[in-house]
Amino acid sequence: MDNIIDAHYFLLPSQGNIYSLSKLCMCNGNNKILAASLRRKIFSFEYMCSDGALIPAVREVVFTYIPSGAEIISIDSFNKSTSGDDFVIGITIIKASSDSNTETYLNIYSEWEPNSEFNLESVAQNCLMLELDFIPYQLYHSYILVNENNENTKEVVWLLSGSDNKIHVFREDRVNHCYSQVEVDTYFPEFSDIPSVVMWMDIRYNEEHTQRLTAYGCECGYMKLSVVDPQNREVITSWSARFAGSVSSVRMFDRYSSVQCPSFLGKEEDKLAEDSQVNLLVTSTLQPSVVYMNVAQNGLNCSHSLPSSEEFDAVLCSCIADIDMDGEQEILLGTYGQEMLMYKYKSDSWVLSGKRTFANPIHSVLYVDVTGDGVKELVVLSLRGVHILQHDPDIINEKLLRGYQEISNHDESDRGSAVTS
């Protein structure tokens, strides 16, 4: 991880957790980060351009209906527009009452009448508050297929894991401008009969939306992967495994980055075939993390343990990122032992290829472009604050020049071939 350098850092007034980081991916590429601290405060981070220079900007965003004494459990967000910036932000909170009971809520913030310009402060003032009868854990968004005029359309819904060992689904009622809870079995039959609290879930559709892969990991160490027919809402097949400690994250990913390499630069045929293969990362708090390869075809039969992943205390979070910018994805693990571990796939196995030490335990990691220059940065939430790490500009310039040279050489060879013919 020598090509990653520190760019910025800001403190949080109180610690967060593994659910405390979210991103707002803007249409213009100027993405923002939302970081929630345990004691009510939520901060927005972005880079702003001033006199030709990028200036980091951190400011507190005051979200309404978060009462005094409440604690923030989880935060998530999504853009419900395909052409603009129309964000919906979900925040779960817990508040201890005077009679030793606790009150829990899901707050959903959005602008019911979107403006031409996105205004985060305005969104934070428009809240729908849903009272819960369970303690919330991970807040996640996915979509369901809804038949409208004989066509399947995508509709984003909230999924929330709870202390009652259930996944709760909340769907928007656009006519009445509200959200209501719907039966999880109606849309997500793979979430039936969960043995304990779901710590992390991940859902992925194929390009034709004819198949859905769903993975979740539980506090008791149980992990399940399901293949679902989303149109008929039926589970086709499923596999499960049991880990010694709690499953802290599950994450499905491709081996290669989504940025397509031009064919004239020599993308190999075997890579094209592997682009459609989905792998599953499962991190555990007590034993080595595991990668299951090509799960749609192999299920959980082809597994690779990540060496030394259990040697730095509990693994709390994970991230998939092309850190060395070679077109192949690496696995990043954030540990309570203050180490970030990077794994790379070499010679049919995953090897530990780098690590970086932080001053505090690592709770969450995102890989997103916050500078707006087309190159993604690492956003790391630790016990005390948020780190922004960027690729070394000298290395980026070197890669750009090398790529430009390859394209120039290719153009020259094409012109030479044309003259010869």
C-alpha cells in the first residue's frame, strides 16, 4: 500500500461503528461522505475548488428529529434519480427513556419535491420518523422488481436487520408520501428462518435481473448464500456455513475492476470470461476470513482462506478496491488491531501483499472519488475520526503517461498498416 498517502483527517466528537459511514455519489462527480458519530452528530465531507485548488470541507449537518440523548446506530443513503441528485438518507437511532425502556426509530430524509440543485441541509429538514419495536443494526438499500404496464421496473427499498432476528423491509408509498413496512417473505424469501441477528447483508442482481444473489452473516457465526428468482420471488438454491465468531461482513465482488480496458490494449479473453464471475468475501471476528470463488456456479465449494487475517484482533470491516490500479481488485480488511490488510490474487490463491497501521481500530472503509478528479480515494473511519487517503499523484502521472504512450504507439502502428496496404 505504498502508493497510498494521507490527504486529510478530521476528528469526530464521539466514536462511530461499522454502520456509521455512507456516501452521496453526485451526478457531477463531486461525491460527498456522511460520517455519523454515536452521540447525534453527523458530518459531511467533500473537496471544494477554490482558486484552482482543492480545499477539504467538513461541516456538521443538523438532521431533524434526532432527540437529545439519542444515539445513532446506522446510516445509509441512495439516489432515487437516474439523471439528477435526488437523495434519500436513512438514519436509525436509539434513545433510552426514563422508565428503563428504549425507543428506537428509523428516520428517512428526502425532498419530496426535488429542486434543480441538491441541498443537503434542506434534505436534513424533511423527515419521516418510523417507530421500531426492535433494536436496529445494519441499514441497507436494494431494489425489488415491480410490474408496471406489463414491464418490470426497479423500486428501491430499505432493508433493516433487527435484534428480533429478522430483516425488515420498508417500501415507499409515493401517493401518501410515507413509508410502510411490508412482509419480507413477499419480496425477499431468502431472509426466512434467520437463526440470530444479521450483522451484515449484501445483495446483487445479474444484468438481466433474472437472478439475485443474497448473502448474509449473523452474530452467531452463521452465514448463508442464496440464489433467487426475483421475478417469481422464489429461492432456487442456497448454501450455508458456520464460523467460530460473529460474521462482521459479507461482500460480493468481481475480480476485475468495472473500468473496461480498450480491446486494442490487449484485454485477455480469460479475463472477459471471469468478469461475470461473482466471488464472496466473508470476514469473521475470531477465525481467518474466507473468499468463495465463483459462487453462482460453485456455491461454497471453492474457498480460500486469507492468511494472517485473524492475527490482528477482530476483522471489523472490508472493502473491495483496485489499490494498485492494475485492473484487478484487491481485498482490504480493517481490524480492531489497527491494521489494514491488503490481499491480492496471485497463482490461484489470495496472498497478503501489504498492510498499513492506523492509530486506532478501523470501523469502516469506502473507496470513492471525493476529489472529483476521476481517481478514487480511500475513506477510513477509525475509532477517533475519518482518514482520507489518496493515490500518490506521481504514480498516477506515471500510469497516465504510460497509457498515453501505449495509445500513441497503437495509433502509429495503425497508420503504418494503412500506408502499407
